Amino acid sequence: MSELLTLAGLSVPMRALRMLAAEYGDLPAPAVGVSTIYPERLELSLHKGLGAFEVWRAALGIGPDEVEFGEQAGSIWTLQASALYAGAEVRLVAYGPSLDSVRAGTGDGGGDA
């Protein structure tokens, strides 16, 4: 049986969050996740498009070549990357509409010109 994790056991990602808020308080607010499953990780999720991801990526010093691209259900694009910050693994994730879904929403049809 493993030892019970206490709130103090999550101090690394919470300290990183506090430092990020102090240093980058003007950046777009993400959804924040801290979990007992990964007690050294802070997850920042951006759900209103991919643009805010780039701002956070630059702030965290993550190179463009370190970003993983994915697609969900053909209509949602995802970007993911990780960096060490204040002793925590900061996992940055963004979700946004794919180009085809944006075109479909505007009546463009998504075809090439």
C-alpha cells in the first residue's frame, strides 16, 4: 500500500502556478490542473483557440520544434508541449477548431482555390 499524498505533496506545481501568475499575469488565463496522479505536473489548458498557445509557449521558452500537433474527431486541432518551470513539469495544451471546420462555419466549404 502506498503512502497517502497530502496537499503539501502538491506544492511543486502549486508553487509553479503562483510564480507563473506573478510573472505572466497578463497572459490569457488557462484552465489549470493539478493532480495526485502526477504530483510534479501543472497542466495549463487553453480551450478558446490556438493563438494563446503561442504566447504561453514563448513565455515558457518552448521551441516550435517541441510542439506536438494532433487532431480530434476531424474538427478539433490540438497543440501540446511541456517545459520545466520552477521545478514542475508544465504541460501546455490548446484546443481549437480545424481549418476545415472554420471554413465550414463560414460557408467556404474548405476547398482549395
